[in-house]
Amino acid sequence: MDTRASYVCSNNVPIPALGFGTWQLSPGNETIRAVSIALEAGYRHIDTAACYENEREVGEAVRTSGIPRAEIFITSKVWNSHRGYENARRAFEASMARLGLDYLDLYLIHWPATARTGSGWQALNSETWRALESVYAEKRVRAIGVSNFLTHHLEPLLANASIKPMVNQLEYHPGLLQKDTKALCRASGIVFEAWAPLGKGKALTHPDIRAIAERLGKTSAQVIIRWCIQNEALPLPKSAHTERIHENYAVFDFELSQADIDAISGLPPFCDSGLHPDRVTF
Ligand SMILES: NC(=O)c1ccc[n+]([C@@H]2O[C@H](COP(=O)([O-])OP(=O)(O)OC[C@H]3O[C@@H](n4cnc5c(N)ncnc54)[C@H](OP(=O)(O)O)[C@@H]3O)[C@@H](O)[C@H]2O)c1
């Protein structure tokens, strides 16, 4: 049984195996409150991004938590409007100023430039990546990575990178297994993180998942989070509600059987966000 085990990046930096998502937590009290509750509940991994517009509040909740900074793993991301070397460097500085922290644990390219962006999309991703490599070399961030990079985005980046991404964060939940990209990440020593692990809440009402949860005396959310962990996809569930924040963290006292894992993994698509990296327009 794994407890609150960590994943380990290719540079040996550990990442707590369950993170707290903060997308759509409003800037201001909602974010401060939710992140504070998450830290009290035991989460030591917080996922934010420049475009969530709540980095300031995430930083404040971390600073006022009383928990040593070194015990909390914080991720942020460079937004699409700041691609390219100089832009991404500036975006990093702006994020750090908002967070009010001395260093960041993980900095990600939020979305790849794609064929839709224009013919130079691969070079643009490499330029953005070069900026992340530079802040990593300067020890401003302990690990760097990407998000929403499918195999055909990741391969050209790997071909040109001096430092390999340590993490790839993708949409992942029952019905969306990202098999090819997950296999490439595994083969390349890249930690695979799952965004929208609960399918934005829509996965929770699936009757097969409910049936497993009822049989085990757990909730659907706990079963899905456990399924992610046992599938080596680091889950980042978000909630604004105290009881759900606690519920989503209470997943280290049980294990799913292989039969239950297989049943969930076999579900057809039913709750995708529709945010496919090649089709998003932001
Ligand atoms: N890299 C990317 O491009 C990207 C994209 C999307 C998300 N993310 C990251 O991944 C995190 C998670 O994704 P997400 O927020 O989109 O979706 P999610 O975590 O799958 O689902 C969040 C939704 O589920 C509800 N919920 C959470 N726990 C619940 C429970 N125990 N029972 C019932 N409902 C529950 C929440 O409602 P309440 O809040 O009302 O409780 C919210 O509506 C984000 O917050 C963000 O940090 C990254």
C-alpha cells in the first residue's frame, strides 16, 4: 500500500502524490480559504497558474500557513500569451512577484503552441522551453515541465531540449486514459499529472463508479482519485468545499483491486472537457 508517497522527478526532486487544484477558485477569499483548508487537511502540493489569476492568494495562504515552505510543493504555469524566450522569462518573474515566494517547485508550459498557432509552432515551443531551462539553471525553480503536450508535441520538444521536461500535466480521468502520451512519459522518465481527475465532477455520477464506491464504503471521488494514484497519474482534484477537500485527501487508507481498476479503465469516454490541445483556441 502506498501511503502519501511521492513521485520522483528525473532530477530526484520528489512531488507529493496528490495535489490540490485551484482552477476556478476566485481570486480573493475563496482561494485563500480553500488553499488554507487543503493545507490543514494534509495536502502539500498546490497547483496554480498565471491564467487562474489566483497566484497572489495561493502565495498568501502558503506563507501564512505556518508550514515550512520546504514542505509544500507549488506549481505554476506560463500562459499562452507569453510564449517565446523573453516573454516566458517575464511571465516567470511576474508569477514569482504575485506568489511572493523565493523559489517555485515546478514551472510548466501551460499549453503547447500547435499547428493551429502557425508554421513555426515547434520552434516556438522550444524557445519557451529555453526560458524554463534558464530559470531552472538559475535555481529559481526546482523542476520544469509541460502541460497538455500530446506525443506529437512532446517528441519535437524532447529532440531539441537540453533538459528533458520532468512533468507533463494532461486531462486524465475515467474515459480519457491518454495511453500513448502516458506511455511516452513513462518511457522518458516524465512524471504524468492528471488534471480534471474527477472529470470536473461529471465522472462522479457514473453508475459503475458509484457501485464500486458503495461496495468499498468510499465516495466516487475517493475511488477515482485512488484509481489515478494506482495508475501512476498524479491527481490534482479541486474543490471549494471544506468537506470535499478533506474527502478527496482521505485516499491513503484503502487500495483498489486490479479488477476494479480494470473496470474503471475500461469505461468509454463520457466526461471529456473538450479541451483538446490541437483544437483549443486560447
Ligand atoms: N494544465 C491544464 O491545462 C489544466 C486544465 C484544467 C485543470 N487543471 C488543474 O487541475 C485541477 C483539477 O481540474 P478541475 O478543477 O478542472 O476538475 P476536477 O478536479 O476534476 O473537478 C472539480 C469539480 O468537481 C467538484 N468536486 C470536487 N470534489 C468533489 C467531491 N468530493 N464531491 C463532489 N464534487 C466534487 C468541484 O466542485 P466544488 O469546487 O464546488 O466542490 C468542481 O466542480 C484544476 O483545479 C487545475 O489546478 C489544469
